[in-house]
Amino acid sequence: MKKKIVFALAAVMILSTVLVGCGTDSNDNGSSGEESLSFNVGHVASETSPVGEGLTKFKELVEEKTDGRIEIEVFHNGQLGAERDLIEGVQLGTVDMAIANQGPMTNFAPSLAAADLPYLIKSYEHADAIFMGEIGEMFMEEIDSAGIKTLGFWESGFRNLTNSKRAVDGVSDVEGLKIRTMENQAHQGLWRSLGADPVPMSWGEAYTGMQQGALDGQENPLSVILQMNVAEVNDNLAITEHVYASVVFIMSPTAWEKLSAEDQAIFEEAALEAGVYEREVQRSMNLSALEDLEALGMKVTYPDKQEFIDASQEFKMSFGEDYKDIIEQIEAVEE
């Protein structure tokens, strides 16, 4: 599981060596390398979530590598706005940096939508090889070309289904469930193909909807299900692992251009190193979250994934028609 992460850490060490030799370089459009700067970064999860801890690590690394000359202020729990607000803020330059789920980022990198197809990404090893390899670089270049600086891909994890109506032992148990999804066409199409009623909305609205019974359930990685107190409103958890979800670390080009070439390299190095750390945190939390959710009273089932794969195959082929090339590249990547 850790071989790709170890490779990434090696890359960080190489990059650190390169930085030693470029300390006098500067960006003609940036600072001299001596100016004190402050940047904000927002995300919608909690401070103790994997992303929250990853951003704390990023802050520590940047401030350490610049001897405190550059300060990073992290805003958790959607303090700078919902995910769409954060992305638009980065575009406009009113938010310096943000973490956004891969779904909304498909507006800037259409080929990234392929990664949201069900059961396309098989394992964490497979995900590492994709998002920390050549395909990930291609996605980053695509986002960059849309006018947003990409610092890297981090991780949300494999998504699972919860609901308040019944235990899910098979596809037939999904039929008729009103399931909150992100505003993501692939996710909505998946649940529709399984007979559910997907309802796209923000998390704040979703929690209230589940509390009041207007929604039956939602789908998220285990660490998010725990952090967002889903066990308070849903008592059934099905380990479907239907989609792997990455998150994208983005930066306003306006903020990026304030950095010297040396500081830009520091930001990229810190984002990579903090991303490796965030993955380790997420995977550790994912394991412990299952035990915690059971302790909170959630009934956990393990439906046959092959049944879900077969039931969603027609949708997968239809939706993936526009992404054949990238799907083939993803499937060809070795775990």
C-alpha cells in the first residue's frame, strides 16, 4: 500500500536538494524572496479531518522553509465559504488557496470526470499511481490551463453509503432511497442507475435534510462520515467503496505570482510533502473510523461489490463514452 507514498517522499527529498542550489533565483513577476507575505487557505472540513491536518502540516512546512517570512492562515469548516465559493474565490483572487473535491473541479478539467466513474479506481495503490503519477500531472496541467494554479492532489478516500431506512445487503436495498450527493453528474448517474433518487446539495443542507427525514442518506468516505456526525442521523452503513475521491489543492494565480521562483518551489515541495502526510492520516483514520462508527451504533453491512459493478456497468459505459482515452489510461496503470 505504501510503495507509491514512499516514492513520493523520495521525490520530495530530491526536490529539497534542488532547492538548496536555487536560493538566489527570483521570479521577475514575484517578490525578491525577502518580502514578508501572508496567504489564506480554506476548506469545508474540520480541523481534525485528514485535509485539516494536511493543511496544518502544509502551514508548518512553508513557515519553516521560509523562516517565518511567509505565513499561512488556515480556515476550516467552510469559514471562507462553501466549496463553490472557495473555487470562485480562488479564480477571482479573493481566496488565496483552497482544497476542493474533484467533482467540482471537472468544470476546469473535464477529463477528471472519468475518475468519478464507479469502481474504476481499484485500490489505494491504484489511486496513488494515478494521481501521483503521469495522469495526475496531466489533470494538473488541464486545471492550470483554465487559469487556476494546481498545487497537487490530496485524498478523500473511497466513498460508502449510509441511510436511515434499512440495511443495504444488495442493490435491491438501494431502490427508492433519497441520497444526498455532491453536484456531480457521475455520482448522480450512478445512484440513479441503481434505482435510488440522488439529490445534489451542499453538506449543510444535507445534514438538516437527513435530520428532518427529507433525505434518507448520503455517501462519503468513512473518515468524513465520522467527522460529520452522520451516525446521529443515519444508522445503516454499507461498505460499497463505489468511488474513489481525490481532492485538489488549488491556488489563485494572483497569489502565486506574488511568490519568487524559490518560494514557488517551496510551495510545491510543501504541498507534495503535506499531501503524502494527508494520505497517511486519511488511511489511518479510515481504519479507526469504522470501529468508531460501529461503537456509535451504526449497523455495518458488506454487500457484494460485483453486484453493484454489474448493475452500474451500463451507466459507466454510457457516461464514459466521452472519456474513453483517459479511462483506458487509468485502467492500464498498474497498482
